[in-house]
Amino acid sequence: MNKPTNNWNTPEYKTFVDYLNIIRNHILMVIIISVVVFGISIAYAITSKDIYQASSTLRISPPEGNILDSPLLSEGFGSKADRFIANEIETMKNITIRKQVAQVILDSFQVLNQKDKFSLIVNSNYFNSKNETPKSVKAIAGMLSNIVKINQKKGLDFIEISAESPSPFESSLIVNVYDNVYKNFNLLNSRKQVTRVRKFLEQQKKEKRQDLLNAENKYKLYQLKGGAIQLDEQAKSLIETMSELESQINSTSIEIAISKEKLNQYKAQLKNKDASLSNFLDTKAAQPYLIQLQNQIAALETQRDYAVSGDSAKKYNPQVLSQYDSKLRSLKEKLKKSTEEYQASILAASPEEIKDLTQKIFEEDVRYNALVASNKKLTEYLQKYEKRFDALPERTIDLARLERERLSFEKLYITLEEKYQEALINEQSTSGNVLILNSASIPDVPAKPNRKRIILIGLLLGLALGVGYAVVMDTLDKSVKTPDDIEKLNIDLIGWVPKINGSGNGKEFPEFIVANKTDSIASDAYKSLRTMIKYTKVDQDSKSFLITSSVPAEGKSLTALNLAGSFAQARKRTVLLDCDLRKPRVHSMFNHKRVPGFTDYIVAKASYEEIIRNTGFEDLQYISAGTIPPNPTEILDSRGMKSFISRLKEDFDIIIIDSAPVATIADSVILSRIVDETILVALANFTEGEMLKKTVDTLSKLDNSTFTGVLLNKFNLRKNYGSYYYKYTYQYTRDDETRINEKKKKRRHAKV
């Protein structure tokens, strides 16, 4: 006989058929879970509100590079553009933009009479829809961060803005407002620099116009008082030249102020992004070599301008002017190259955004220093002319001073007017870098929910959860379910009894299957069990059989009754003895009293003939437990008990003994020593494999062990094997019988 081994925890790889059997075992819960989840998905799909989605497309053009861009400092255009657009998207998501959008939407709600077309921005009043009030700007702005999606189309300069709402009108309104607010914000931001310059020039123009009017009034007043009426040609030429220089100095001073303002703004931006780099540039930006080049350029430009102005123009020919231009080009190339090299040494490891901003600082710093140098040279030239001016005759010097002042302000005003008009044109021509390609239209069909998909997902999810439940429960369930489970424990299996549906069709003894359902599969199973027991130990004439179980409620009494009936049907004089002194049941199966029984016979309170009762079935009698003694174990382990069993063997062919479960008390272990064979009943889907193994170990390790094997009770063949039901029903017994016969033959040969 094989001894059970501890292989219950050995991992087994389940096949597809195994999983089908698992599902079949829990089919009711699988169906319930699937139906519940499927029903929830249908209810959700039906009750969900329609959500409409509107979208628009914007094109955002990245800014062009400046004159200081170089291959050494620039990355690929694609990465710069993607970073720029990513920054713009974050700007669009900013609370400032969202508040502006919220305010415009709120204004639209107040203006439009179609209040029913708004859903998200109103506080719903379920009792009176006419009194719905709009949400606050702050609440709407917070809501926009959830319902508005802004995404860049991969690899393109296009941005898609979309919004969702139960109202199709509201979804399109939100998107279109978002487009226009951001476009205006971008436009104002793009014009910020030129607008500041335009306002500065506008203020300077007003001031200088007033200065010009004052100078003209002084000049006229002086003439009216009888001052000198005319100036000679030499004085006029000198005044013309000096007024031109003064005009240039004043104009350059204004440009210096504008350049200084730009430079300060760029530095402030850099300080916010990288304070350490900003501080470094403040100490390193003014390089002596660069300043020297800028001064040289300013001096040459001033000399060139002087050469073509006033009387000096007569002393120079075009060849000399060409030489000036050639020298200036050479110096500017050197300045550009030196500036690029200096930038490269500082910005080698800086992010692209920092590089762009720093390049602007360098560019404006070069322009600023050039203007300062030019202004200085112009002032030096003016001082030379001041000496000649002071040498004019005393009678003309007052008029010359007034004329010089008037001409200076006049030329300055003309220059400011030109620059103002130029700034005005630049401001109006700056259109920003945002273009609305497609505005949002009112959607006709909802984008959500996709009811078919929800229902399909609900169906699949329900099935998945149901199957998952079945697999988890099967994993947690450590009970034996099939004959294969018992064989995996390396325990001898002597048979199985199918699950019995129904009682006994109204028969007197409903649990007596072999008598009431003679043509049933269960009845055939007991007959097969009888055959297997007969072939289990062919080398001995077994007459007494102990039927027990690991724990209560595994069907041992039912098995004992029907096995006894099966032997009786084979014309064997059979007696069923109830030795379960803890919970006797045999007498109740035949609707009789428990007393007198075998315990009464052991203690000499009843005769042998009195305790043997007829069942009404041929060749089958039974003996009840009798009076329950206070010491059941001592009764079962007494000499009287052994003598009683021996006498029964003389009077009957077969003795079937029903005993208490092994795991609870030692009664069955005691009885196992005085019987020929011990059969252990295991209940399918109830008896745990570990408990069954321990019980078999207990019975097998006894001296002269009589343990024969395990009977699997209430095995649901159809549930576990499905379409193989009938095939397996009629082949399983024959296969086991063949296997047992082969074992017996091996034993006989071993003895020989």
C-alpha cells in the first residue's frame, strides 16, 4: 500500500480544462457577478449625461533668432520650437489666462438671453431652473483647468484646445473665448517692448515740441525788438553744423535712454531665471577689448558724418568716404566675432532659453555702448565748434545763439517725429505669433459617453471578475474535489460516490439509496465500491469493515448503510453495527429506537438476540449503539468488544461498522485494530487535503494497519468533468478495478 506523502503543496500547472472545471464549480457566482456588473454598466450607460466636445486649432510660430545667433550656441530648431510651444501651453493654463476667460464667459452669460444653453458655469437650482445663478470668476477659472484640454500636435507648431460640457453651445463658447483671450494676451505681450518705446517717444516728442515753440518765440521776439536781422553765410554754416550736432546728440541721448531701458528689462528677466548668471554678467559684460572696438567704431562713424556735413564735405572725395566704410566694416566684423566668442565661453552649458535671453542682453549692450561712444564723440566735436561760435562778432552772437537753439530743437523734433512714426508702425504691424486656424463650432453629436463601449466593457469586466472570483476561491479552497486530488496526495482511492439529488422518492428509508434507487448512478457506485473492497485484499478473507471519516458531516453513516445494503444485495448475510457512540445515527435511518444496542450487550444489560434488529431487507440486519456510556473509549477497547466482533463474524458474512470521526476522538483508531479493513470517507469540496493526509497517516502508521483507502463522497461528476459525464461514469470503476487487480497480482508474485 502506498503511504501518503507531503506533496499537497507541490505546484500544479492547470490546463484549460482545469480552468473550465473551476468556472463550472462556481458557475452560479460567476453568473451573478457578471450579471450585476453588466447591469451596472447598462444603468450607467443609460443614465450618463451626454457630453459634447468642441475644439479649435491654433498655430503658434516660434520667435525668429537675432543677429547674435550662431551654430555654436544654438540647438536644433525642432527642440527649440517644441520647448517654446510647451512654454506657451503652460502660459495658457496659467490662472491669469483662466480668470480672463472666466470673466468673458461670465459677461456672455449676462448678455445672452439663452440662459438654458449654459450648464457648467451656473449653480443648478433643482426646484426652480429659472433662478439659476452663475458661478464666481474664481470658481469658473478653477473649473476650466479640468474641462479644457490643451495639447500640441506632435511634430507641428499646432495647438488643439478642446472643452467638454453637457451643453454643445457652452463647449464651443469656452473654446472660442479661450482662443481670443490667449491671442490678445499674446499680442499685447509681443507689442510690450515696442509699445513702451512708442510711449517714450511720444512723451519726448511732446516735450521737444514745446521746447521748439519756445525757441521759435524767443527768436521772433528778438527780431521784433530790433535785433540783428540777418546773419552772414559763415555764421549760418556754423549754426547749421552746430544745430545738426546738437540734434544728433539729443537724438542719441534719447536712444541711449531707450536702449538702457531695454537692457534693464532683459537683465531683470535673466535675474528671475538665473540670478547667478545675471550677477556674473554684471561684473564681466563690459570687456575692455569690446569697449575699445566700440569706441573706434563710434569715432570713425562720427568722422565720416563730419566729412559729409557742412564745409568739411568740400575737403573729402568719395574715395576717402569709401575708406571710412571699409574700416568700419572691418571693425564691426571684429566686434561681432569677439562678441560671439565671449558669449560662447560664458553660455556653453546654459539652457536654450537662457542663451536666447543672454544674447539679447549682449546685443543691446553692444548697441548701448556704441550709442554712448557716439554721443561722446559728437559732444567732443560740438565743443570744437563752440570755440568758433564764441568767436563770432558780438552784434550777431545773440541772434546766432537763438537761431542755433531753434534749429537744434527743430531738427530734434523732426527726428523724434520720424522715430515716433516708425515706432507706431512697428507697434501696429506686430501681430503676435498666434493664428487661429479653426474656430470651434457647435458640436452636433455627443463625444461621451460611448454607450456601446461601456456596455461591452461592463460585460467583459463582469466576466473577468466572475472568473477571477472563481479562480481566487479555488485557490483559497484547500479541499479535495475530485478523485485526481486524492491521488495527487499519493493516497489509495477505492472509489467515489456521486452527489445524490433528491431524497428517496417518498420511500420509507430515504437514505437507503441501493434499495430505493437501484438503477441510479449512486447505487451503481456503491456496488462498485463493494467490488473494489472485495479485490483490495484478495489474500485474506475480509469480513469486518470500519467506515470512518476525518471530521463530522462527511457522510460516513450514509456510506456505511448503503455499502451494507450493497453486500446484502449480493446475497451476503450482512450486519450494520453503529459504533459511533458520540453521535449515533443508524437507528434513526430505520426509524427505530437506539436502545437496546451493542453497549447494552457488552455490559450484559441485553441479550445478543435482542440487539440484532431486522431492517425489512433480505440479508441485512443492524445493531444500534444502545445506551451511551460515560466511558465510550473503554467500552470499544474492552475484551468484550473484541469477543462481540468475533461472534458477529461467526454469524454474518459481512460486518459494516460505523464509527466516530478520527480527528475528534480515538474511537476509530481503537476499532481499526480489531477489524479487517478500514475505509476513510472524504466529502468532496469539504474535506481539506491536509486534514485528510493527517488522518490517513494516523491510520496507516498503526501496527498491523488495516487502512484500505479513501472513498470520495458526493463527487459532482457533471460539475467537474462536464461532457465526459457518462463516459467517465462507466469507465472510472472499471479502471480502478483493473488497477487494483494489477496491484494484487504484483503482491502475489512478490510473496511467491
